[in-house]
Amino acid sequence: MNSAIMRGRFITFEGIDGTGKSTQIELLASELAERGIDTLLTREPGGTVLGEEVRRILLDPRRRKVSPHAELALMFACRAQLLDEVILPALENGRWVLCDRFTDSSEAYQGGGRMLGSGPVRTLHRVLAKNQNPWMTILLDADLEKCLSRARVRDRIVKAENQGRFEAESLLFFQRVQKRYREIADRDSQRIVKVDASQSIASVHQQIIDHLDSRLREEQASDADFAALASDITLRGKPLPGRVNA
Ligand SMILES: Nc1ncnc2c1ncn2[C@@H]1O[C@H](COP(=O)(O)OP(=O)(O)O)[C@@H](O)[C@H]1O
Ligand SMILES: [Mg+2]
């Protein structure tokens, strides 16, 4: 994996609309701030001037004529810009980056929902997103109707600017998106943790913290194993009689 990703921590939030991504990403950012971790919060599409402009095009319900391939290309244009301008520099400075949606969204929405398939999305990820995979991805997963009705209520209350093209899609579209999300989670089970988003906001947050802490513990354990192995090799590589290794 890229050394930039090893220094900082790149965490993405995924799931269909109304699963609670924006809610949970804020809660995790607060928790990390309390732990004294320098964290950057961003979102897709968007997060840069170019990205926010493209976001307006993509999510504007009056613009109906964006073909599925054009939509995929625009998503990756935003992603490439966000990586170069925001995500990679932050990781290189040792910051943690929390991103609301990333390549899995393209695979689920354009690959699954729009039926372009996973192949083109994975190829574009390698070329345009430099194959930068998150350190951990939180997939919020719950009953489709429940999530969509949460999103509808939210949009009525806050008159969301993203109450647009995707929200107007059919139930069948969202079923395909959810199915593809679950397939991606099964395939990339090392990276993706599936969290039950049907529970209360506090309990979903706790599940996320538990997953995060267990991943950090696993990492510490494997770092310790690696250090022990390295020191063992060094010691065995220096069989000088009488020499004391400090
Ligand atoms: N676990 C939950 N239980 C009940 N309501 C929730 C939960 N998580 C989020 N919500 C509410 O549902 C709506 C959608 O949440 P949001 O975080 O905007 O979802 P997303 O960003 O995934 O579309 C918001 O009004 C939010 O307050
Ligand atoms: Mg959101």
C-alpha cells in the first residue's frame, strides 16, 4: 500500500441515501477530535471547487440528460481532483481523512444501480484514483425502505440541495445499489466493515467506534510482530561472539 496512506488514516463512509453517513461521519470526527487526532472531513462528489461545481450538475434534478457513462466519468473527475488537492496531501501530513463516499459509491450506484458493471469502475479506480484504497470503509446497511424514508423526511425538513436525481430513482434502482454494496463488502471484507444502521444513532456510533478500535488493536499487534521479527533477524544476522546487543 502507498506509504502516504500508511502515515495518515483514510476512512470512508458508504451506504445508500438515508443510512446515516453524514450523521455518523460528524460523530466520528468529534470522537477523533476528543482523542487529539488531527482529522479532515470531506465528501464526494465535492470537497473541492471543481468537485462542488460538478456536484451541482450531477445532483440537479432538472438536468436529466447525463448519460450513465458521463455520470461515472464526472464522479471520477471529482475523485481525482479531491485526491490530489485534499486527501493525499492531508494523509502525507499525517492527518486522518474521513470521506463521505468514495469509489465504492461509484461501483454501487453507477456499476450496480446504472448497470455499468464493476469492471469499468475498478479500472477507472486504478487509473484515475491511483488505486488508493481506504484504510477502513464503514458501510452503513439497513432496510431500504427505512433509509429512503429517513432521507425523505430529512429532505422535507432541511430542503436539502442534494434532493435531486438520485433521490428520484426507483426502488428497483436502490435495490440494485444495495445489492452491489453488499457484494463489495463480501469481496473486500478486510477493508469494509458492515454496520447495522437500523439501530439508534448512538448505537450505530458505538458500533463504528468498536470497529475502529479493534482495527487499531490489530494494527498494533501486527506492528509488534513485525518489530519482533525484524529484531530477531538482526540478532541472528550478527553472530559476533561476546557482543552484547543493546
Ligand atoms: N440511526 C438513525 N436512526 C434514526 N434516524 C437517523 C439515524 N441516522 C440518521 N438519521 C436521520 O436520518 C436522516 C438521514 O441521515 P443522514 O446522515 O443525512 O444520511 P445519509 O448522509 O446517509 O444520506 C437525517 O435526518 C438523520 O437525522
Ligand atoms: Mg449525506
